[in-house]
Amino acid sequence: MNIGDKHYDDPNYQKALSRLDVAILGFYPGWKTNYSYGGDKGIRAAVKAIKDRNPDILLGQYTILGDATTANDPKYSADKDKAQKLDAENWWLRKADGSKVRWTKEYDTYDVNVGTFTRKDDQGRYWPQWLAQRDYNKYFKPVPQFDIWYFDNVFEKSRIPSADWNEDGADDRNVDPRYSSMYRKAHLAEWREAHKLAPRLMLMANVDHDLSAPEYRGKLQGAFLEGMMGKSWSIERQHGWQAMMRIYHSVIRNTVAPRIVGFNVWGKPTDYRFFRYAFASTLMDDGYFSFTDEAKGYSSVPWFDEYDVSLGRPVEGAQTKPWKRGVYRRIFQKGMVLVNPSPHEVMVTVDPGYKRIAGKQDPDINDGRPVKTVTLPAKDGIILRRTSS
């Protein structure tokens, strides 16, 4: 996830991004139109430069349905057309007293009434259809090199506890099935419009749930699980490792091929124990690991020794039950992954033929030695290689 400082014209940053398998970028309309590469300019030039370094990387562009900045906010002039449309059609979400609402003040945005209780515009569109067409014309039509259309904040229900969704002068609760379903159907309407406009693109959403709702299940090719570990609101911290893993496994099941599911954690890049715990947890299923430097947010590309180790494909499926003594294990063609989610140190005996990886970041752990037993501290994990690999 790299939607922060947007240094996409920096060759060094392009090089760092190109090492990844998947990257979600956060361009805005008109981003550096003077930047050129290979005869192209602006967004397309930056995307091409990254893909020329790594033709296999999957690149996505960030979009968001549920909120927008106001037209008079000079910091977000590139999105002024969105606010002008919301003003013209009166598509803002409001309380019964007419005041606009927002679920967070962090991004200077206000929420949109995304449902079908609002009026249609003069072309018969609600906000989801209009926005999909706008984003397609701004990003995906001029940059065919994009692989993923990314949708932020796809919640199970609106984060606004109550608002006048049906515009009848009385506030409605977000937990009312009529409005929670309407909210999910609005996201689905945007995805359908996006697929109609750009059928080759994979659709990925940032989700706060397991995607089991009927409006969402089986509709996306990918999902981003933000802050699964390392934040005060992380599932692992609030509800425990098993609850986090249940969400993770379910989201993979509830997406469709190729199931690009990002398992995102936040931490210090020098906290190698936390990294191993999170990375090994991700490898218990088939998601993509995403580490965010808590000091830099979505504006850097941390790298770890373990990323340079080829494990090959898994030879067994997702691990949902402990292997022994509370430790979870998954075997790959060229190695083994162990994770200890318990609050206690555990020692386990492993099959012959494995060794620690050789690394520079944490050489006391990754010293390249053959192993017969492994002692895993509480909330730690480890990657082992086959000695023949």
C-alpha cells in the first residue's frame, strides 16, 4: 500500500516499488503532467516506468466511494469535480436537520449518500455509477497498464451511526437492515459499473469484515485487510490471533480468483520479532503480506531478509489448526514456516533437513544453521529452508 507521499517520479522509489508483487498507488487527477518517461507523461509515464522494471508487478489505483472533500477545499483541488457534482445533485449524506456528516475528521472529508434514496442525475445515474465513470476516465482509460481498480472503505455498514438516508426528515440507524443492505448494494453498483467499463481489471477493496454478506460474497478478485496487527484497533490486539485468522481465511474464501488478499500490519521495520510473527501468520494461508512502517505510513517500501527467500509453493493447504504445542506449521516446496501465537515460549522438534535462513538484519535468529529443534518465543515466527534447496 503506497498511497502516501506519491514520489512515483523518483527513480529510486520506482526501483523500490518494482520489487513488490502488488502495489496500490494513490495518484490524483493531473498528477505531475510534466513528468515524462518513454514518450508518455504524467500518471501513465510513472506506471510504465515501474512496469518496465518489473513486468510481472500488479499495479492498482486508489479510489473511494463513501466520502469526498468539499469544493472550496484548496488542498484537494484535483477532486473538485467530485464535490461540485455532489453539490449539484445534493448527494451529500445529511442529518435530519440538514447538516452534513462524516465518520472521521482525519481526511477533511464528508460522507456521501451512496444509496438509491437520492435522486438520479440527468443521465439516470446515482453517485456510484457517476463516480465509476469519472474514475475510469481519469485513471483507467488513459492508463491501460493498471491491473487493479482499488476501492477504499468498503465497510459492512456505514460508519455513520445515524443519518437521514431516505431523506424523509428523520434519521435512520445504520444497523437497520434496509440501510445496511442499501449501503452494501451501493458498493456493488460501483463494482458492476467498473467491470462494465474495464472488464479486464481486477477489483480489490479495503474491507473491515469477512465479505460474507450476500452483496459482497464472490464479487471481488481481491481485498486489503488493513492494520490486522500493530494498531490500537487491530483485530489481533482487540480480539486475539485466532479471531484475526478467521477473518483472513474467510476473506480469501469469499473472493474469487486470483484472490489477491493483502494482509497488512503496522510496526517498526527494526522490530524483527514482530515482523516474523506477522509474516509467518500471513503464510498460514495464501494472502500477500503488507508491512507498513508506522513512522512513514504508506510512503515507503520496507524490505526484510525473508523476502529474498524462495519457499516455492505450499505443499499443504491453509493451516487452521495448531500442529503441536500451540504452534502452527505450513510446509512449502523449499521450506517450512512456523508461528507461535501463544503468550508462552514453546520448543518444538522439526523434521530433519531444515536450516535457518542466513540474514543480516537479525543474525542471532537467521544464522543459517541446521536445526533439529526450534524455540519460539511468545508471538514469534520463523522461516526455515530445506537444506537441499
